[in-house]
Amino acid sequence: MEAVLPAAFGSNRRLERIWTQADWVRIEAPLQPMYEALVGHPACPLLVQPKALLLQQWYRLSDH
């Protein structure tokens, strides 16, 4: 028997609203030259780290 989850399960409307308020393309543009590497393993998407840092500050999370 498959579990049925509520429609809002796994979503965060507050974060979705915040992400739509910022112009992420404008934020990404100046970071791009610092991010590109010609060798090594492919990196995660560029905006993952800045968004993670924002979440860390907003939700008072720590990474020791």
C-alpha cells in the first residue's frame, strides 16, 4: 500500500517566495569568473553555496 502525502509535504512556501524575490542571474554574473575551473571534478551549481549561506544565516544554523 502506497502512502499518500499531503500536497504541501516537502515544500516550503516561505523559501519559494524568497527565491522569487532575488534576481539570481544578477547575483550569479559576478561570481561566475571566480567559479570556473578548467581541471578537476565538475562542481555543483554555482548558486548552491550562496543560497546555503543565506539559509544558514536566516535559520541560525551552524556548521562547525
